[in-house]
Amino acid sequence: MAGGQERILRQRIKTVLATRKITKAMELIAASQIARSQARIIANRPYRLGMQRILIEAASADPAAAKKLLAAPDKVATSLVLVITGDRGLSGAYNASVMRAGERLVTSLRTEGTDARLVAVGKKAAAFYRFRGMPVERSFVGFADRPTFSDAQFIAATIAAPYVNDEVQQIVMVSTRFHSAGSQSVTVQQLLPLEMPEPVIDDQPQKLEGYTEFEPEVAKLLEKLAPRALESEIFSALLEGAASFHVSQQRAMAAATDNADELGQNLSRIMNRARQDSITTEIMEIVGGAEALRSGK
């Protein structure tokens, strides 16, 4: 009986050690991707801030033209919700937090009488909503870990088409914002109509000064700027989502590795105890047999 238990424990320890090797490798891979993802966010920041600045200046120069593009509609009959998640799991609560926030947003919009149409980025979001009977109009997969600007352009063109055709009056994005390696948060951002951003320098709102002269006229310029601003916001969300995914996966795999270490130690103690019990039983049997032989003589 003890020998059979020892064999089972040895097999369990072997399985735990094999799992630990996988989780440790995934932890190291995720950690190596974090620095690269952060570097991409930093490299993209000047473009995003520059786009916001020129949009603010153009809108300030001609408020009447900006109102046509940036003003919220009187009534939102249909809203398109873009949810950005990852293609893979094993990342803690990263995917679940975004998907549940998107589900709450859709439920809230429908409660208010607004028809909500879903567009998903990442395999996890598409599977999540379809399982819950919430149809996904379009899904984008295969680039959540390493998004490119062309991916953002493709998404922007896809979701902007129904807005331009007046099929939807509002586009909202649910994604994860990357503040630092230790801080990420789920955010809900309106993409269209464009919300007038505040100029930010070093995380502090700033007041723009100076004078800018535009050529061509502001109305035409805003028509060209709007798609670029939409692409910029989506690309930033994709980059920050990728960085948040790698951080969450690194953290989850580190915890899994620690748990595997602890489980392996506990199983080793149990196996050693079982082995000691087996040895003790054998010694008692030998001593008992010797005593029986001595008594017989």
C-alpha cells in the first residue's frame, strides 16, 4: 500500500516539476516582452501628443467647423463598442476585466434604449461574447501581442465606415491603459465623435499658447485629421493593451511558478513521510519475525 502511494506521489511531483518549467519559461518570455512593449509606447507618445495638439489648435481656430465633427449627437440610436483584449490567456485578470467592462457597457447602453454593436480585438473577447449570446459584428485576431500601425489603420477604417454612413452615432472603445509596470486600468473612451483632448505634458494638463496659421482652411484640415486621430488613439490602445497583457502574464506565471514550488515541497514531504512509514513497517515486520523465531526455539 505504501509502495503504491509512493509511486503515485513520485508521478505527481514529476508532473508538478514539468509544469513549473513551462510556467517559468513563460514568465521569462513575458518579462522580456515588457521592456519592448514599453519602448514602443514611449516611441509612439510624441506622435499621439502631436496629433492631439494640432487637433486642439485646429478646433480652437474654427469652433463652428469643429462642432460639426466633434460635437456629440442629440440622440444616439446605435452605438458601436470596440473591445480590445488578447489572443491568449494565462494572463490573470487582464482579459476578464476588459470583457466584463465591455459587457457592462453594452448592457447599460441597451437599458438606455441604445442599440449596441460589438467589435472585438483578440480571440478571447470574440469567444467570450459569443458564448454569452452577444453577437460580435467583427473580430480581429492574430496581432494583439505585437500590433502594428497598419493593424490600427485597418481597425479604424472598419469601424469608421458605419459612422460615416450614419449607421451608428457613437463609437466607444474599452481597453486597458498602461500607466506603469505595476499599474494598469480598464478605461472606456469615446472615439467618435472625437472628444476634445486636453494638452498634457508630464501627466499635467497644459494651456496652449501662441498662434497657428492653417493652410488649407480648418474645415478641410479637420476632415483629414479626424481619421489620423482615430488611428492614433486605436494604435495607442493596442500598444498599451499589449504591454498590459505581458505584465499580467509575467505576474500570473510568477505566481504559478511559486505555487508549483510550494506544491512540490509539500508533495516531497508527504512522500518522505510515506517512505518513512514504509521503512518503519518493514523494520517492525523484521523484528516481529525475529521475535517469533526466538520464541519458537
